[in-house]
Amino acid sequence: MSLEIGKVNGIDADLVGDILLEFSTTNVSNPSSMTGAIEFLFNNSTTFLFDATIQYVEEAIVNSMIAAETMRGQQN
């Protein structure tokens, strides 16, 4: 969340020096085969994913501060 909270018109992108881990479980395996193919995005194609994730989390943070109802504990 540091990228989203500290956002000042900058996003993470390929070759900026930050280490980000991206993974997906969408590759379908074929148990009857000994080999398989994996589809992936090249490093220079992932910047849009960083931007979309940052925007999504930033919106969730702002929404929680502005539109969320105050929560109370059991004893309040």
C-alpha cells in the first residue's frame, strides 16, 4: 500500500528499481501431458497493471475515509 498512500502523480513501472511480485493462477495444466505452455507479460508490459492497482487501492482508501460508517466494538 505504500505506493497508493504515498502517491503524488507517480506510479511504479518497469526498471524503476522497486521489486514487485506479480502472479496469477490462470494457466491451465494438462495432467496427461509431461510438458505445458505458460503465457506471461513481458516486463515492459506490466506498467498498466501497476497503475490500475494503485488507482484501485487509492480509491478504496479514500472511500473508506469519506464514505465508511463508523464502526463500534462490542462494548461501545
